[in-house]
Amino acid sequence: MFEGFTEEASDFLWGIRFNNDREWFLDHKQTYLTQVQTPLKELAGEVFAEFGARHGDLGLELHVSRIYRDARRLHAKGPYKDHLWFSFRPVGSGGEHWTYRPVFWFEIRPEGYGYGVGIYTARPAIMAYFRKELDRDPQELLRLDALLNTRPEFVLDSPEYRRPKKVVPPPLDRWYNRKGMGITCDRSWDDTLCSRELVAALNDAYEFLLPFYRYFLDICIKGETAI
């Protein structure tokens, strides 16, 4: 049962950020296993079980990240990650394919934690289809934008083009000229992260974000067909 992360988890994540080598990790591996990996898996399992029981029709599977970096992508960053996450992603979307579809996610890092919904790698062709749909019928996104405004802790989280694709009126402008689709809540290390309250907080967040997930997924599916 998840009981919250501890200050030892924070200390470990800060430690691996500044001591990203095998010797330091092995000296602190037990702390990682008991204070980071185990509670992360417990949290992921509980939230996924509750959310999945309500929304089995989504066909999601749970993925929990490993601390080891892909050896092909080290880029002098060291062999270990200083932030870990879990995600709920479509069943059968292994390999790189899951990055093209929306996922629900949670991440813990030295500074704090974050959660949300979005597409890790939004393909330009899909975003072009998204803009085309906004030109054709913006009403659904306008409804979702109004919903997003009811929860100010959530913000749009994807880079914008330096040169806008098109000048459109608010509030569509904050969606139209982005390179991806993502909504995030970022928090500093707090009491919620260190208690069972986090389970309820994430379930509440994912429930709120569900209409956005369905909208993003619909855009992806229809966009892929249209390409």
C-alpha cells in the first residue's frame, strides 16, 4: 500500500543528479529500492487499479519507468535518471509507438512532482490535422478550454512555434500555435506527495483530464487516417 514518498527519496534523487555514476548508485541502491522504486510502483498500481476499474473501455496499460537510461541516449548525462515516472498508455503501444498517442502520466523529480495528460511526441502531420479541425469546427475545443479554466493548477504544456502558424482569436490562440498537445500540473515537494492523499489527488486529476484525453486521442486516430 502506498503511504507516501519520504525525504530520503528526495535526498536520493538530488544525490543521483549530482553523483550520476555507478559507484554512488550502488552505495545508495537500497535507498532507491525502498524509498523510490517501491512507493512509485505502489502508487502506480493503486491509481491504475482505481482508474482502470472505472474506465476499462479505454484499453490502457500501466508502464513504470526504470532508473537506467537507454545506453543509446546517454549524451554524457550519466547512466541513471534523476526523475522517474509512470504512465497509462494504450495497450500494445510498445516501442516508440506509444509516444505518438496521449497518455496519463505522473513524474517525481528532485524539485517535486508533476502529472497530466498529453502526447510525448506529437507528429507535425497530426498537429496540422488538429489545426485544420480547429478551422473547421472549434466548438469542442472551446468547451474544453472553458473546462480547463475551472482548474487553474493545470496549464498547457507544449512548446509554441516562434512564428505563429496563423493568427486566431483568444482563447483558440493558446492552442493553435503549439507543437503538441499536453496539460500539466507541477508541484513542489509537499505534504500530499508524502502521504496517501496522493492516490486520491491523482485519481481526481485523471478524471478531470479524461475529456482532454479522449479529444487528443480522437484527433490522433482521425489524423492518422487522414494522412
